[in-house]
Amino acid sequence: MSSLIDPYRLREQIARNPDKFPEHFMFRLNEVETEIMVSQNATPSKQALGGSLPYVFTEHGILQLSNVVKSEKATQMSIKIIEIFVSMREFLTNNLSSKIDIEEIKRRLDNNDKNVELLFSYLDEMIEKQENKVERNKIGYKK
């Protein structure tokens, strides 16, 4: 078989160790998702995946897999996948930080727009007062 971890062996280990794989550690793809995966990844057929719907694992599920599947290939694959999860987390963290910075800049620009509008409104009022200035009677000595 061409895969690094035999899918039959994998399902067997999951069935033998259900307490090590809670719901939030893994899930199964449905038929539509499996067909999409087969077509997008040049997998010849669902049979290449072991003939049934494949499991998908979270980072924690991968760690658990390394505890139950003991082959050298499985260990190497687990290490690679964990490294990928770490890289993804770093990417998402950096991306989130940038997005937060951009949102803060947008918020400030929105406030600046409002402040500029308010400033122009005050200037308009001052100009209007100057134009409509009522001449007052002067008090004091007249020459």
C-alpha cells in the first residue's frame, strides 16, 4: 500500500483505544468531503483510503495516534504533522496580530474622519457668526 500509515491498521487502533480518541480529537469525513478529497489530491479512489470514510485528526489526535501506532513510518509521519500544526499556529497567530493592527488603524481613521467633520462644522459656525455679526452700540466717550 502506498500510504505511510495503513488505514486498516489505523482504524483498528482507534477501535481498540476509543478512550484515547475523544470527539474533539478526530472526526470522519462524510461522502461528499471524501469525494472532494479524492478528486483534489489525486488519490485513485476511496479504496486507497481503506475503503471507508477517512478520519481527520486535530493536533491532539495526532499526538494520540503516535501513542497507539508504533511503526517507524507512523512516528515519522506524526512528527511531520505536529511540525505542520506548529507552523500553522505560528502563521495564524502572526496573521491574527496583523489583522488586529489593521482593524485598530481602521478604527482610528474612522474616528479621525469624525473629528475632521466636527472641526469643519465648528469652522463653518465661526465663519457664519463672522458673516452675520451684528454691530453693537459702542459705549464710552464719543468723539
